[in-house]
Amino acid sequence: MKKSNNPRPRVGFHAPIKGGLHEALIVAKDTGCDTVQIFSRNPRGWMAKPLTESDIATFRKTRRLTKIRPVLVHCNYLVNLAAADELMLEKSRASFREEVERAILLGVDYLVVHPGSARGSCEAEGITTCSASLNAACRGLEMGKLRILLENTAGQGECIGHRFEHLREIMDACPTLKLGVCFDTAHAFTAGYDIREDDGLQALIQKIESTVKTKNVRAIHFNDSRAVYNSRVDRHWHIGQGHIGEDALRRVAQHPRLAHAAFILETPYDDPRADLQNLNMLKSFVSS
Ligand SMILES: [Zn+2]
Ligand SMILES: [Zn+2]
């Protein structure tokens, strides 16, 4: 067999958990995915139904059978680890700790989280608060193989994490957590990293290398953008139909420095056929 230095990237999408968490693994397998991302709970509520022994056993067994890897959990949307408000910060840290505990119980590989919004303070303070939150929320937990991935943001509102330098600072402030990175293409584009042309992508790869390092980019949220360049607006869109475009996204999917990462589609669910179309496009990019 021919040996390649650049194995084909693993591909998958954010799958629904309506039929139970393990159903997402089955859907991923049935659609020819290697990897998958899920929520481990309702992403828009503070309260999470505790995982039962049976939920955990079924999930782990289905995981062994389907061999889907890596499995990513995306943190719920209410958590704000950079919150300036004391009460919000306390709730966020508790909820994030619960997310980490659930991810450990399920035996998943990665937990993806946005660094948060510094509304009411400033970016520098938001970065410090986020780092302290990560350390506090994980204190005393046996993380095992679970790795937390910081996602770059569009910089909407007062969200931190729209520069890779922010992520580097947070990683440096949490040395025991060995944080990784999830690179969202749509967020980077609207945050002002112009990846439409090859030289722009090369510049971004250089930026990532000199800050968080490409080897720490364990996942890529592979999305086109409905929002225009540098707008700081977060609107994912179907592959090839947004402002980033097919050629630019193909270059991302085929970049040798990113080939080790799990490529996850987070394109809109408006039409189930669109999901498969997006997946087929991603598959065609990585195998050509
Ligand atoms: Zn996200
Ligand atoms: Zn994302």
C-alpha cells in the first residue's frame, strides 16, 4: 500500500441528538462520516438532564461498534467563561464544569467552547477571566484523554477569541489543561482573516503557526459564510454558496498543515438534502 505523509482528513458534521446521544453516532456512520460533533444536552438551557448509567453504556457501546472518531461535544450556548457579571460567571463556570464531567463520562475526545463575551469589561480582562474560568471549572477533575478546544469567534458583540493571539494567551494561562483549538472557517473570515485567495490562506496558516500552532488545531468547523468579509457577524452557510466560496474552502480542506484535524460541517439544517450535499462536497475536496 502506498504510504502518504498526508492522510485524508476525517470528515463529519454536527449531528442531532433527538433519538438519544448514541443516535448521532449511528447517523454519522450511516452517512459515511468518520467523525461527529454533538451537544451532550439541550444547548439553550441551563438545566441538563443528568446522564444515566444506561445512556453512558449505550453511547460507549455504539461508539465501539461504529468506530466514529474523534467525537466532539460542543458546549451549550449559555456558558460565558469571560463574563464580567459575577452571577453569570458563577453559573457559567458551574455549567461548564458539568459539560466537562459529561464529556468525561461519555468518553469523548474533545469539548469545544467559545472563549466568551467580555461585555462590561475589556478584551484583556475577558481573556484573563476566561483563563481563570477554565482552570477553576476543571480543578480536581481527572480529564483522561479529554481535551478542551477553544474555538475562534467572529468577534460578534464583545466576544473575545476573534484573534488567534487571544487563544494563545488563554492556552498559556492554562498550562495544565493542554488546550487545543477548533478553527471555524466562517468565524475567521468574518473576523477579518481573508481566506478567499491562496495567499490569504497561507497568511492565516502562518498566523496560526506563530500563535496556537497548527498541530494544536484538532478540529475545523468547515462552514461557508452568509455574512460578508470582516463583518464580525456569525452566519454559517452552505459550502460553496457563501462569501468564502467553493475554491477557497477546497484549499482549506486540502491544506497539508490541517490534514490531521477533524473536519466538521456546521451548515444550516434547513433541508436534509443540503446536509448530504455539503457532506458530499467536503468528501470530494478531501479525496481529490
Ligand atoms: Zn461553536
Ligand atoms: Zn463553529
